[in-house]
Amino acid sequence: MISQRAQKIKPSPTLMINDKAKEMTAKGFDVISFAVGEPDFDTPDNIKNAAKKAIDAGFTKYTAVAGIVELKDAVRDKFKKDNNIDYKRSEVVISCGAKHSLYNAAQALLSPGDEVLIPTPYWVSYPDQTLLNDAVPVLVDTLEEDRFLLKPEAIEEKLTNKTKVLILNYPSNPTGSTYDKKSLERLAEVALKGGFYIVSDEVYEKLTYDGLTHISIASIDEEIKKKTVVVNGPSKTYAMTGWRIGYAAGDAKIIDAITNIQSQSTSNPTSISQKACLEALTGPQDFLSQMLVEFDKRRNYIVSALNTIDGIKCLLPEGAFYAFPKISSYFGKKWDHWTINNSFDLAMYLLEDAHIALVPGSDFGKEGFIRISYATSLEKLKEGFSRLKASLAKLV
Ligand SMILES: *Cc1c(COP(=O)(O)O)cnc(C)c1O
């Protein structure tokens, strides 16, 4: 009854952890979640007020499929100001979240059998969105010693005449690593030589630390700009995950195809949310710097705390709000009826024993690691960390 396409994708194992965490919370356990993928801050008032104003003004009807002109222009200004890229209106489309932008890009670019290069660890939706479009995910492993950054040589090994797209995500969810200009130039070179497209997921561009500036691969030169679809959105930057706005920029032909796909599926993204996003992009930006100061404190705390534990090694993430420590030294260890064989087992053990929820590395295609989100208060981080430490110490 269910299509072959739908059967190809499965719910993420994260759901099992989340379901179990919910079950335990319902039973009255005080579960601390390190599994969240969104800022724990409220959407700023100026953005909420712009939405209220839109409702009161009756801005509640269909808009242009690809988004209102003011928002497209604000997105173009953003690209110019932040990334030094010039896009025309015909090169920008607004969608219902960056995830939707990524899905649309996959729909516009992929034919059955096309291969999509996905560096691991990856954000969970890339392989499944590829499968949903009858294309083939080709995983390209990265190493912790390279800060989980993709080496051009690793791409060359996987390159075939079916390679259509490389998905990049920087700063990365789950590792927080990001590329400097030189690495992006080398990746761009390989892409142009290999003739494939790049889908560049830059949703964490503004969440970087230590004064690091984000560089978009599309800004390297005109040639790579034409072969790149940049995806971004306000969800993470302005704590707007529930508003469902994202955008994509790239070659007008691709954007046109995305617009057609959107016109036959979702139509325009929510009119009210578009006005809210317009305010996010053009209004005061002080919320962002305040949120960053807070994330930075938590990042420094959790990473140095993790590194005090024998058997854990954690890189200092350069962006986003996740730490991705190596935990494989616990594999083979036991406690009572538990044997820890992989990151999923460790996540289940920590949920059961320490009442902390975190996401196993295997969910991101990288065994031996776990993801800890620090989009939660410093107080909870500290409490969660001491529980983590106590539970790990029990493993023998
Ligand atoms: C959260 C996230 C997205 C999706 O964001 P939305 O705009 O809320 O759809 C896309 N890519 C990565 C890497 C993310 O972490």
C-alpha cells in the first residue's frame, strides 16, 4: 500500500530516545535534555510585533509563491552585506523553513539514480531527502583529526559520472566545525572540475565564536556561485524555529524550478511569518549578540567540563550550539545488565541511569561520538554534566 519511496525512509532512531525521554518525564523523572535542536530563547518582541501588525493589517492572504518582494530584497541585502554575494530577485526563493528549501533544492536538482555526496557526520535529513527524490546518498567520511572537515581528496575518491550534488553544512550540526576560505576554495575547485552542484546549508552562519567570520562558498567566484544553491533561514539565528521560513539562492533556472515545485505543493510560505522574517532581517540585531554571549559561555563550560573526564575527548566547536565528544572508549564497558556496544547504547544508558537525553553519533552517520546540545541553561548543563560524569564512572 505504501509507496516504495516512502518505504525507503525510516524514522530516526532519535525518536526512540525522545519517546523514551517523554515517557520518563511523564512518569515523574526529572529528565534533562541535551537533545534539543533549537535555541532555548524566545523569539524577540520586535519580530513578534511585526507578525501581530501583519495580522491586524489583514496581511493574511496568499502572497507571491516565491515570497513577497520586500522579503526577497531583504534576503538579497543580507547576502550582499554578510556574504558579499549579489543575487537578483529571480535568484532568490522563500520557502517554509530551511529544511523545506533543502527539500525543494533536492527536488529541483535530482533525477533517479543521481548520486549525492554527503559528508559524515551529517545533519539527519540529508540522506532521507535524497532517498525521497529517488537519488542515492553517497556518504563521505571525515575524521575528527581533521575537525570533521571534508578533504577534497575524499570527494575525488567517491566521484562518478552520476555525482550530481555535494551537500555542505557549515558551521556544522552536529560538530560545530566550519570551513575557512582556503578550504572552501579547494572544495569549489573540485566541484567545478567534477561538474557537480553544491547545496550549501548555512543556517548557523551567524552562530560563530571567537570572532570568526562565516564565508559562503558561493562568494568564492562567479563560476562556483552558479553551481551553488545557498540555503539559509531565520530559525536558528532569531529563535524562530516555529515560524517556518527559510530561503534559497542560486542560479535563476534552479530557483525557477523550485518556485514551480513550490507552486504545486505548499504555495507561498505563511504571509505573517514572511513579515516576521522581514523584521528579523532588517530590524535591530542586538538579540543575536546577547544570545551568542550566552551560547559562548555554555560552550566553554561544557567543552572544558567534558574534557576533564578520562575517556572523553571533545573539540571546541567553532559555531552552532552543539558539542560532539568522542565516547568510544566506553564501548565494551558494562554496568549491571548494560553492555555499551555503541553510541546508541550509551545514549540509552545515560537516559535510563542519569536521566539525560542526548543524540547518539550513529544518528548522524558517525559512530563513536554523541551530540550534546548546549541550547539549554548553564544551570541545566551543570546539573546534567554532573549526572553524566557519575553515570560514566559506574561503567567498568
Ligand atoms: C535546524 C536545521 C535546519 C532546518 O531549519 P528550519 O529552517 O527550521 O527548517 C537545516 N539544517 C540544519 C543543519 C539545521 O540544524
